[in-house]
Amino acid sequence: MDPRRAPRTVIDPKVRQVGFFAPPDRAQSVPLQQTSDSPSSPPLSDISPSGNSISPVMIPPPRHLSDVSSRTIPAGFAPNRLLSPLQRFSGESIIPVGSYNPSEFASPSVRDFFEDKNARSPGPRRSRGLGESGKFASSLPAGGFELPPEVKPKSLTTVSVVSNLQTNVTEKAGDQSNDSHGANSKPLKEKLSKAERRALQEAQRAAKAAAKAEGNVGSGMSTKSVKSSKAPTQKKDTASIATHEKRGGDRPIDKDRKKEIPHPRMQFDDMSRVEKANKRAVVKQTEVRNRVELFRHLPQYEHGTKLPDLEKKLFRLGSVHPAVYKVGLRYLAGDISGGNARCIAMLQAFQESIMEYTPPPEKALNRDLTTKINTYVSFLINCRPLSISMGNAIKFVKTRIANLPLTLSESEAKQNLLSEINHFINEKIILADKVIVRHAVTKVRDGDVLLTYGSSSAVELILLRAHELGKKFRVVIADSRPKLEGRLLLRRLVGKGISCSYVYINGVSYIMDEVSRVFLGASSVLANGTVYSRVGTACVAMVANACGVPVIVCCEAYKFHERVQLDSICCNELGDPDAISKVHGREEINHLKDISNDENLQLLNLTYDATPSDYVSMIITDYGMIPPTSVPVIVREFRKEQIWI
Amino acid sequence: MWWRSASFILDRNDNLLQDDSVPKAESRMLSPPSSSMAETLHNPNPIPINNISAYYQTRAAHHGVVTSDWLAQAQAAVGHDQDTLPSDPDSSRNSSSSEKPFSVIDEFNNWRKQPDLAEAVAAIRALASVIRSSEATTMMELQRELKTASDSLKSWDTTSISLTAGCDLFMRYVTRTSAVEYEDFNAAKSRFLERALKFGEISYKARKIIAMLGQDFIFNGCTILVHGFSRVVLEILKTAAQSKKVFRVLCTEGRPDRTGLRFANELAKLDVPVKLLIDSAVAYSMDEVDMVIVGADGVVESGGIINMMGTYQIALVAKSMDKPVYVAAESYKFARLYPLDQKDMVPALRAVDFGVPIPKKVEVETSARDYTPPQYLTLLFTDLGVLTPSVVSDELIQLYL
């Protein structure tokens, strides 16, 4: 594992495991550790070791942490004080890695959500939230010492956790009950003996078994199953991590969150926050049971549960414009896919809604329309997480609304907005593609073999144009399950008379020998040159690089983003896990059919991955052909020149 | 620049001619480029040997072994003012398509005859004189005239990167002025001219600036490997030598135009210890080299360079032995090109003389230049400053967008 991720893994008590893991092992390893400790030793000392012993990768804790624990903490208070800073980070599992600025992604609902918190949070704690924006290493020990006495962690009472599980309430409710128990739970915790702890473990295990049975029964699509299916996931957490996780208590820490701008992206492994968001959500979604540990912070819902529910609600959702609603449903159903198509559909829906919009009396159009757009966006996020291109387009629309001169009449303002959006679609998407095609065609020579992966609209235009120009070339389309998007592209290209080969991504290393250029599309290009694209792209680019084949990425400049991302974990989208566990029409190989709910089976269907810039030879954008190192220049110039300031 | 002046050439021509064993081959290279020059652009494959790049031909004329042709021109240059030089046959033929009272090509060729004047600077000066002699009465007309002039210059030699880039940059620099908006025509025209002359001046001084920047990298006792004949590199070395630095230079002999020989000769005159080696001996002697300094025909968007054949392999060897590779290039050589590999360029061909007759069935690689990707370059010395390869694209985007 690379060193940059180490501090995060250590600080977060929920030890993220690489790859798949088996819960039983973990459950055993925790008591083992604890029994080996003498009862008098401070609990912290077993936290990082036990956490690490679970993890397949051993990461030594940062030195300053252990220094603090060994030197400066009085014995009596040691557990609480030391745990709380740790716990604080478990509460918010985003510790910014790199300089990325996720504010664009924060949905309005998320934003509202944070502001609520801020309003309720008590004054003296305010300072503790400040150090969170990246330099946790320095703020960590300080946070431990300044901890005021009244914020002693309250919810260690694993007893109450167990009861939560048995009554099948979600973690959020569990936290609240923990809060109410707070006063007596703390002494209780300190009196815990070895035997008691073991008893607790047993109880948890029993509870887990019970809930699992329930979860298996209630796999229906009703709203009831939301709760029942959530319980196992959460239970898994609590069973394994309960001993330390519950001590800090999530709630007081959540309150600590200060008005941080930028807002972090919603983290879906934070149960309390997910609960709140769900309350606001229009769309009821069913969480998938077994999620891969490393990707817990991403939302994953069972496919097909949302659509019927949404259709029912069509007439009750006054706040969402029908055009937006329609687009949202089509996202959900997968009718619209591809960055450009989704973006254009969304902008056109916004146009339609703006056309029919009249500001309520006594409200300024600027303000009210922005909140309107915000509700639309949060609805769309509920249907499918936003792509980066959509985030940029939304930002554009919002700035345009905010910058409308107040002197404009309502109809003028609307007209202005509509033409601005039209302008964006034409210039930044359609015209940009034409420019990209013009540049890219110069890189196609006679006799070339071009490889593309998946189905990118820009690459398709390039291939068609090169064919129109009479260039003699051959196309290899690499594709992968489960979406098999390349087949449609293949069909269209063959229909135009281009000679094509079709391989699965498994065959890429074989076919790469005969390829002379690799053309790839991208969902986004990030400021460090990382190409964020359909999962599998990184693999194709790496193979091409290893074979010395130039990799050309075609991406419109409006998809560029100033964030820096080093891996494809922190920001991604999870697809329907059933799609990879089932093969349609091949009953004889559907071996996973009846075990897809098994606790030991975690299916990971990633949608995107990040290709490091080393593997990219050139990025073709509407500003010409640039090396990946020049993406920040384009981002900078692009902004200066026009759109969003 | 005394050592590049025509009179200096005349003084030295005796011993140079002694070095030259194949004057006939050189004079063949100096034959006018064929009229099918433009066709090579669209036709990358065929290599008829008469498709000789005008750019490399000029270079051969300037830096190669002095030929009788060249001497005739040099003598003429000594005797007359630059502007009254008789235009040489190929320029008159090339400009025949644009028969005007004032031909930018003629003007360009006049300037080009000055050996120490880079081709792009010659083009910039020629374009400036287009403005001066223009009879246009409106701004639009003047701009259109400039545009056609620069287009004809660019099409005159499509293989020369610096010529194209210099013309483009000139158009950017000169015509993008706020003067266009409000002043009356004559004032705007004189503003244009002023900017044009200023740009010409900047381009002309670029070499001096680079020399000042680059000589800081040369330390006492170092060994420098150079490739080909680059006036900028020579200027750097000369500046370093003048500031009493003690260093040694290894010159690769760049076939077929014997540029290494010429370069070694120049350095010997500066009393710099110099050693000549054939380019196949680069890897052999790389371990005693402290740095590689090369010039560039063009700097492309990726930050890589296009330079005389052999630069790429030297950069590869240097990279594998962890030696720094420095590139000295004026900013008017920055071009909006992005070659992906060696074959992804407009081919620039030149005749290679092997000294023996080549059997008919044997193919000869006649490409004159190669592309060195940015990962093999350490730094670029330019008049914009000392840049890493990735900054080139930044500068280009700012220059062109």
C-alpha cells in the first residue's frame, strides 16, 4: 500500500480493508486482542493494534499519536481523551487527501444538512472543527487535550448497541438512545472487566445472527426492507468495531462540524448523516446489503427499487418540475448515459422548467430560482450521482442565475438564461466536439489500427469523420461486461463500413501489439492530469503504455475539473452488483444466483476509474492538443476567459 | 558576431575548403527545391530524393561546408547592402505564384541570406517590411495583406517549424493590439510597424538572453556534449568561455552536413578544448559527459523538441545514464504541434551522401530530423526563462489562446 494513505487508515478506527474480507475472522480477532491485554491497560493501546491485526496490511500508527498516549495522559482519563480525537475522525470519514475541492458536488440537500448542524452546534466546540481541512496530523493531539469534560464519549455502552440491534433500529436511532444513556454509560464502561467484555461480544454475535436471519427473510422491495436490510451492514460494523467505535458517540462529533466551505461530499458510511439525508430524499432507495469495505462511503442502492416508487409519486412531488422528473427517471432507468447526453438532457430540462417558472411574490428571481435548481439537482442526485460534467454545468447555470442583473424584468431574465444555457450546450459541448474531431483526425494515418474502449461519443465522431475523409484504418473496440456499451458503437461503425474488431478487455494485452493508436473518451479530466473515465480505461491505458502505443484522450474542456484525485476510491460510483453476479441468458454459469445475499460475498461493480497521467500521451480538447500536464492551465484560462467566477 | 559575418567566412574559406572533401555533393544539395514541395505535405510516404527540405537546405548553406554557391552569395552580401541583394533563383521561382510588386518571399530571402539571422527572424523582418510597404488604406485590408504574406511565407517551406511558428507569433503579437480599435488608420499602421519592429528586435535578441541564462548552468571543469550546429548553443558556450569558465566540449559529427566539424572548428577558435566524435560513439563517451546541450528546430506542445537527426538517441542515452539534457531554443520556435511519435511529423528530407554509390535496391533514410519526447529533456533555456518541458504548453496556450 502506498504511504500516502497510511495516516488515514490508522486514524480512522473503522479500519478500511483492502479488497474483500471475512467478518468471522474479524470477530475472533478482536476478543483475542482484548483478552491478551491486562484489564488495567488503557484501551487505546489495543485499538490500533487490534485494528491493524484485522487489516491484511499492517500500518504502524503515526508516531505522535503513541507519544501522546504514553507521555501526557493521566491514567484515569486516558481512554476518553485519547479516543475522542480518533473518534472524531471516524465520525467524518473524509479526511481530505490532496487538495480537492468537492464543493461542486455537494448537493443542496447535503448543504442544507450541514447548515442545520451548524445552527444546533454548541459554541465552545466550534474551534475543534477547524483543523479538519487537511492538516489533521497537527490538530490531532491538540484536539485530544482541549477536549472539554462535558464531551466525554458517552456511547460506549455496547449493551445499548446490542439492544438496538435486537430491536432492529438503525444506527441513528441507536446513537440517540446512546446519548440519552450517556450519563450512566460512562462509569459503566470504565468498570468493564474482561469477562464482561466477552459477554458483550457474545451478545453482539447473537444479535448479528438474529438480524441476519431477518435480513434474509425481508429481501422484498418494500420500505420495510430498507430498515431490515440496513441492519446487517450496520451490525457488522458494530459487532466488529463496537468496542471502540461506540465510545466516542457520533452525535457530539457531528455537531462539531463547522461551517466548512467547501462542503465535503456526502459520505455514505456515516450512518447518521445518511439517515438525515434519507429523510429529505424524495426517492426511497434500498441499500444493498453487502458492500465492499473500501467503498462504503459511496451510495449503493438496489437496482430497480426506485423506479416503481418514483412513478407512484409523480403527482405528489410538487417541487420537482415534470421535465426534470422525466430526466431523473431516465437516468434511473439507464436510458440516458454518457457524460454529454446526461448533461444536455439535464440542461434542457432546466430550460423547460425555467420557461415555466414564475417567481413567487416578494421573492427575487435570483434567489428563488437558485433554490429551485437546488431541489432539482438534489432530486437528480437521488436518481443517479452527478457526473463531473454535470456538476460543472450546474455551476454554470447557478452563476448565470446569480449574475443576472436585478434590473431585468422577469421575462427578460428568463430569456437571458435560456439563451445562456443554449449557448453553453452549443459551444461547450456540440461545437467542442467538432473542434476535437478536427484535431484528432490529423492523428489518424493511413494503415493505422485504432483501439477504443467502451463507447465514447467523441471517439465515435472522430472515427466517422476519419472514415469520411477516406483514411484507411481499422478499429479495435475493446469492451467489458456488464454494460457492453461497445457493441452499440461497433454496430454503428460497421454500419458505416468501417472494418472493426471486437475484443473483451481480457484480450487487450494480446491485441495491443497490432494497435497503433488508442483513442479514449473521458468522464472528466482532473487537474493533475488524471483521467476519470469508464472503469477499465486505466487498464487499457496501462497496457497501451507498456506496449509503447500512444494513448489519446478526447475530452471537452467543460469536463475538466480542478480537483486532484490520486485513486478511484475516494470518489466513484457503484453500479448494480447484480449486474456482475448474473449473466443473462446463461443459466448454466449463474453460480452466484442464490448466494448473492451471503454475508461473505461482496460484489463490487465500479463505474469509473482514474487513469494516472503518466499513461496518457495527449489530451485532445476544444483548446487543441495538450499534454496532461497542461490541464490546470486550461482550467485556469477557461475560467478567466468566461464562465464561472 | 564577428565569427559569423560574411567577411569572416571569406577569410577562412581556404582551410574550410580543405576540410571539405565532397564539394560536389554539397552543391547538389543546394540545388533549388523541387516544385512538388507542397505535395509532400499531403503525401507522407513517398521519398523521391529531390524533395529536399528547404529549411535544411538553408541550414546546410549556412552551417555546412562552404560551397562555391555560398561563397558567391557571401561575396555579394559583402559588397552590397542586404536589401539590394539579387534574389536567388529558387526564391524567384517560388514567388512566381504571387506576382506582386512587393514580394514577401523575396524580402524573406534577402533577410535569410544573413547567416546569423535565424529563419524565423528573417520572416518576422520580412513581414514587418510588408507593413511598411503596404499601400492598404484600411485596417482590414492591411490585416488581410499581412495574412496572405504570412501564409505565402509558411507555404514556402512547410517543413520549417520555426518559420511557421514565427509567422504565427508575429501575427498574434502585431495584430492583437488595442490600437486597432480607436486610432485612425495611419496611427494604427505605425503602431503595427512599431510592434512589428519591436517583435523583430525581441526575436533577434533572444539568442543573447538565452546565452546569459544558459551559461549559468556551465560550471568549471564540466564536459558538455553538443549535437549538430546550433547558433544558440554556440552563443551559450561562447558566453561561458568569455566569463572565464573552463570546460570541455564533445562535438558529435552530424552527418550528412558535417555540422559537428563546423561546430568544433568554431569552438577551437574560442580556445575551448573540443573533441570530435561520430554520433555512434555517444554512448561510449557518455560517462565522461556532465551535460548535454542541444538546440532545437522546433519546440512542440508536449514540451518535446524536434531537432536534427540523432538528438533523440543522444537524449535516450543521456537519460539512461542520468545526465541532464538541456535544450536551447528561442521562443519563436514554439509551435502548436504535437507529434505522437517519430513518423507523426511532416517529413523533412535531405540527401545523404555516403561517399560511395548506393545500389538501386537499397533504401536510404533521408529524414533530417527526429522528435525527442519531453520525458528525456531536463530543462529548456528560452528567452522566456529556463523552463521545464511541461511549461512549454502553458506558454503556448497563453501565446495562442
